[in-house]
Amino acid sequence: MGTGNSLWLLTKKTLTGALIGVTISDRYVTASPVRGSSMHPTFTGSSTSFPGSLKGDVILVERFCLQKYKFSHGDVIIFRTPTNQKQLFVKRLIALPGDWIQVPESSEILQIPEGHCWVEGDNPASSLDSRSFGPIPLGLVQGRVTHVIWPPQRIGQVERKMPTGRISPY
Amino acid sequence: MAVGSRAAAWLAGAARRIGSVPWRNISAEAVDRTLLVVKAACFAHVINSYVVSLALVRGPSMLPTMNLTGDIIAVDRVTARWGTVAVGDVVLLRSPENPRKTVTKRVLGLEGDAVTYLVDPHKGDASKTLVVPKGYVWVQGDNIYDSRDSRQFGPVPYGLIQGRAFYRVWPPEGFGFIGQKVTSL
């Protein structure tokens, strides 16, 4: 039958497209909307309720960094939260394994254990990050943010920025 | 001269032969074949990451369940993604000490469970108990005498779990399901 055949063809093409899309998104590059205000002003997230969630920035995330897990200070990364594996956070990487970091609002200095990193949001007033849940294993990292791709007036590269005087490699 | 005209004739002949090759058909077929390879690779990636994959596990930390020299096991990827890993499951997880390394251990405690473990089995019976925090799991190797696990690096976030080992594929003598034996203190 004519329509049966073209429906089957459409299904096959959609399935192939989905397969290729999922592979590219998992291995190379993907895009994701930002929610919440913990990375203000780098990203302007949307509110978490439905109509608002369409207005946030959309960021481009690259997955090539996951081959060697080599990150630099100041990279913006996305990671699974240690308290809820289904949730992804986007924060800035402040300290790498072996660095000594001064925990803000307390005078303790702590060394990041092997295989872990310290992440903080750019907007410390409204950010749930390593100041609450401690250093996170690098294995939780799911990608590195390189660009903002929506809305058009905010398109641009995301730069590496480090707060001064917080870490020491010794 | 004779040489020059022979060269010209040869060149003209070559141009004609090249022109008569069906380039459009060949390129269409090449694109088709490449697309087929790409589709197969994507299919393999999706199955490998979301359904089931194979892994080679080596080392002494899971004796006697796993061999020292290497077993090939089938790893189910669905259970970990859905959050239904249970106590007694053997899981593959990214090591919290080195994200490039994948280790195999048994889950002995989920979030909220109280876990009791021997601090150092070589040196007597001292044991400690703690409650696993929300979002974390406690993993231990079956061979507690030679295993680096939660007793050294603490409970690990659930997000590090890559999959659940459920079947041994190689060596043939060990063919079969991997049991849920829970080693208690």
C-alpha cells in the first residue's frame, strides 16, 4: 500500500536521524538550556517553572574533554550532582586535584583529593556548589561549556575566568 | 615529432578513459556505503551506552567472584540509568580517584543504609559503622584483603556507576549469571 510504505520509510529515516543525533550528542557536542541563576552574569538562566523555562540561555557543551579528563582552572563544566544522579549542574571549575583552596567564609584551607575538583558558581549568593557538597569526583563531569548559542544577542564564547587569591598549587 | 604526438595521443586516450568512468555512480555509492558505516557505528554506540555492553575485568579485588587474570562480562546499562541498582549487585563505576579508570565492585549499601565494615582485616577485628548519605552508595570488593574500595575512599556518588555486571561471557568455564551473594561482616 502506498501510505503504509511511505510511513515505514518516514519511521526509518526518523530512527536513523535519532540514532545519529544521540551519538553526536553523547560523544562530541550537545546543546542545553540553563536554569537557575547560579552562574549569573555568565549565563542568564530561566526560572524553573514551565513558561519561564523557555527563556533561558542555551549553551554549547563539548564532550571531547572526557577522553582525557584534562581540564583547566576557570573552565565552565557540567556535571551530575553527587546528591542526585539525575540532575546536571553547570558551574565553574576552581581547583584541580592537588591544589590547596581556601574555603570562602571560613578560614580553613583544604587540599583537593586525587581525582576530585572544586566547583563554584559565578553568583555565590545563589549557588549550590562545592561550598556545600565539597569537592566532587571528576568522574561526574559530563562536558565543558564553550559557547552560548541562544538568545542571539548573547551569542559568544564562554571565557575562562578565575577568582583571584583563592587557590595555590603548593 | 613522433614522440610528442605519441605522448599527446596517449594523454587524449587517458582523458577519454577517465571521462568514461561513471563518477556520479561511484560517488553516490561511496556516500551510500559511508552512510551505512556511520549508521552502524551510531547503532553500536547507542546499544553500548544504553542497553548492554561488554567489559574486561582484571585484578584481585573481586576474588573469588572474578578471576585475577581477566573475565569478560556483560554489563547492563539500563539498571544504573533508572536508579534501580540494589544491594548485592556487582557494578562497574568510574574510580573516584582517577576518572579514566573503571573499577568493578559490589554494592553493599544504598543511601540511608547503615554499613558496618572491618577497618583492616589484616590486623584484627576492629569495625566501623556509618550511614550512607543521600545520593551515594557504599561499594566493596569481594576480596576484602586486597581491594581499594569505599573502606578507603568513602561512599561514592551514584552518578559514578556505569552499569551492572550480570553475566560472565568468558572464560567458558565461568559462563553464567553473576550472583547477588552479599558478604556481610
